[in-house]
Amino acid sequence: MGKQGSPRGRRVENQELDISFGVKEHEFRSLDMQHGGDPPLGRRLSGGDYNWDKVVLSKGLKNDSFKFIPSKGVHVGKRQMWWLHRHIKSIAFTILLMGFLFLLDSLVCLIFDPAMLQNNFSLQGSSKTKVGMLEKTAKEGPVKLHERLLNLAAASLAEREFKQESSKLWEEPYPQASSWKPCADKTSPQVVRAGKPRNITGYILISANGGLNQQRVAVCNAVAVASLLNATLVIPKFLYSNVWKDPSQFGDIYQEDYFMDMLKDEVNIIKELPPNLKLLDVEAAGSLITDADLSKEATPAEYIKKILPLLLRNRVVHFLGYGNRLGFDPLPYELQRLRCKCNFHALKFVPKIQKTGSLLVRRIRRYDFARSTLDKQLLGNLIPRVPSIEHNAAEGPSKYLALHLRFEIDMVAYSMCEFGGGETERRELQTYRQVHFPLLLERLKESKSYSPEELRRMGKCPLTPEEAALVLAGLGFKHGTYIYLAGSDIYGGQSRMQALTTLYPNLVTKENLLSPSELAPFRNFSSQLAALDFIACATSDVFAITDSGSQLSSLVSGFRTYYGGGHAPTLRPSKKRLAAILSRNKTIGWNSFKEKIRKMIDEGQRVQVRGLGRSIYRHPRCKECMCRH
């Protein structure tokens, strides 16, 4: 993996890789022949079911001067000394060559040995549960759902290793994407004519629940509601969650003064309630609003009917556990634009997060200055705008792909799907549900239940690391691709990750790019750690999501659409279509698999205007947020 802080590994030019996943020698030979190649020659170092095999070729040594010519006589003495004297250079050269090949073989082992990789990349089971059975034992071995396809992917990667990679993998496929430009920060003539907002009705308090991304949505929804009701918004509070266990507040994550200043022409925002209202018992006054008091994705009419009278009577309304309680349509143009302005312009991470985020991105890229508008917007002045004197501009940045795997135990357990772990897996996931999701189990008793197979066909199951690896291989990403993994609490740990790390060993997380002392200020602050993932994903060359319902994936993909200028591709596999493709895993050919995967991803990258009811945070291509040139 190279030295710490740099994901770039050493490359060896004269080598050929055999990356079979525990396939027998005669089976792998037949795979090679299917691709038109010769059977592999040379010495093979077996590394187990999911280890890379190392092959040093013995081809190409055809120069006659390198061959040993056996002596036909039994005489010794002058004739033998004469022969040795005559061939001493050839013998020495041959010995040196053999030593070089041995050294080369050792180097290949060092670079591609998963055991070495796993020392640098250690994924633990989720820390969110007390169930102590997340990591599969070595005796059980890695879970293999699609072993045949993994073998085909490995053979394909080996064949393509030293071929030129298509630049299209790193580009938006549709040029229309570059015609959309950010413009939510522009104040409309209507707002200018109305003048500075006034506090006519009262004050709105917000206590947002969830993690970083749910809280971000809640804040921007609150800004729109305050504007709708002509009220003053008090800087939102973040509730402490037993799941996230993070005491961070708004000012620990976002720049308060910048937030207030950016929105000052449209919404009154203050840091605290006036002293005369601080002692008001909002619950006794009937001004405490919970999720039960509002419809999910409520309309403006509902807020005016239910909330405005309370606000006028008590001067304060407190939204407790506020989240996704404002619909996207129908909504007045100015309120929709205000949501975009809040999300894409007003919420800036504090310098502490920007500084570490800048360090993280620069280490992944091995490039020390901003390359895009995304860099500048997310990292501000904490990333240089021009290269340093020491910077080697000729080397260029390392391209990297950010992958958000939603395969934590809470996601896996909630899905009710099965992932090849048998009875052990079923027991531990059911135990987790009983502890963390009792309401889910009660609900399932009263509703129609679906089998794990039906859920998979319906596209309800999160993608496994193995399936994510197959998608990347099917698209054509090479074995040496640098991948940043967002989040690291993967259910099943190293055992579950082995298929991905075998096909793509240059995989890193914030935990192994940053030193313990650099991460120390963020320990026990999950939302602040999530902000680092947000930055690394949003500024990546390619962003790959595995679950379209994830808040992080939704917000990051929206950020890349808004600021990417048509140069920030996002890969969105359809879980339903992928399940249909993988259902043929025992018979489908690799070329057919590649074609279907590429078509699926291509359709997800088409440039589309936001549809009715779709999230404006995820789909900002609309007249309220962006301008089309």
C-alpha cells in the first residue's frame, strides 16, 4: 500500500497476474483459454481460497547465449578451465538474471499478498451492537455467494492489468450534465423588493435527530418552515442518540456565523431565545411538536393550519425530533430555492473538519492543492489554490473512487434478507433485531411477510462487498484502482470484505490514511467522522453508491451534481436489476455480465430534471436550484 498517507503502491512492469479465487489449476487454464491467452507458466505460490496467486513468467528467455551447453567429455584440467573461462560472462549473467527474477517474484508477493494488505486495512464488526458474533471465524472461511463470477472477474482483471484503461470510466457519459450551473445563492428580485425579513409571528426551536446527514436535511427544512411562517429560527440543536452516541452540536460541525450571514436576507436567525421566553414551558403551553403531530412530508398548508396558530398564541414552537417533515411538492418556488441555498451554500464545515478533510484528500490523491469547485466549496481556504514549491506537478494526482458500502449490521438486520451465512447468520441477526428493532418485529407479525429470496428479487437487500466488487470489475475498473471506503463497520469484518480486497487491494479508509493523533479530536464524535467521509466522497473522481436510500449517498450525489460541472460521475446500481443479473451467476458469461452491468449503470447516469416529489437535496437539477445554460 506504500507508506502511510499515500495509497499509491509500487508497480512492477514485467509481470503477469494470476488471480484465481481458489479455482483448480485445470479450471483456471480453461478460463485463460476462453480469453484467448496461453496457460500460465512458471512458479505458483498458493495463497488459499481468496489469495492472489503469484506467477513469474519464464517466457522470453530465448537468447542462445543464455543457454547452458553440457560438456560431452569427462576430461578435466585445462580444457575445463578453458570452457569456464570462455563462458564465465554468460554464467555470471545467467545467475544475476535468476537472482533478479527471484527478487521480482518476492516483490510481486509483497505488493499483492492480501495478508500484507489486511495488516493495513482492518475492518471490525459493527460497534453499534452487543451481539458478539459479527466476525466469522477462520474455520468458517469467507462467505462466497458468487464464486464462479469472482473467478471470471479475477481472470478478466489479470488480462487487463497492463492494458490502457478507458478514460470514460472517470468521466460523465452525457455532456448535457455540464450545462447545469449552481445558482441557488442568487437572491431573487421578489426577495429584494420584500426587504429584510421581520419576526412577525414568533420563534422556532428545532431539535434534530439522527446522524450528520439526517440533521443536515432537518436544518434546511427548518429554514424553509421559518420563512414560510415569517418566524425567527433559533440555531438548531442536535439530539443525543443512543445509536450514534455523539454529543456534537451545530457549532461543532458547521460555521454558525457563516450560516446566519448567508441567509440573513431571507430568514431571521439567532443563537438563543430572548431571556423572557427561555423560562416558558413549551410542553405545558402546547407548543411542543413531535413527529406524531405532523404528517411525513407535510405540506405548507398543514404548517399554516396546525403550527401557525400555536406560534401566534405562545410566540414559541419547539419541533422535537424534527427530520423529514416537509414535503418537496407542492412547495412555493422561493421556499424550494431557500432549501437549496441552505444545503449547498450556507452549511460550511468548521475549520477543524475542513483542515483534516483537506489532509485526507491530499493524501489519497498525492496532490496538494484544489482541483475543482467541489474542493473549494467543501474545504474552503484549508486547501491551497496553487501548488506548493515542493509539489511535483508533473506527477499529477492519483485518481480515486469513493465507495459507500451500506453493509453495517443495522442495515443488514433491518433488511430481513439473508447473505449466505447460514444458520449462524440468521441467529445473530434475529438477536440484533430483538434488541434494536422490536417495533419492526411487531409490525412484521401484522403484515404480509416476504421470503429473503423475494426481498432480493424486489431490490430490498443491501449490496454485499462481494457484489460491489463484481460491479466495479464489470465496469472495467482495474485491479490497481485506488478506492476510498466510507465507513468501516462492515458486517462480517475481514471475512466479508475479502472478495473486495482481493480484486481491489488498494482500498483505504480515513483510519489508515490519518494517524491516531490526527484522528484523536474526532474520536467519540461519529457525526464529525461522518463529515470526513462526506468530504472524501464528494471530492472523489468517481463516487459509487450501493444503496440509493442512504442519506450520505443522497446528499453527496446531490453535491456532486450541483458543483461538479458535469465532471463528477456517480455510479448508481439498481439493486433490483443487479439481483436479476446475479440470479444467473452459475451460467452467465463474463462478456454478457459486463454488458448488462454497464447498461444498468449508464441508465442511472442519464441527465434528468428533478421529478415531482423527488428530493431536492439529491436531485438539484431544477429551476429552483440550478440554471441551465
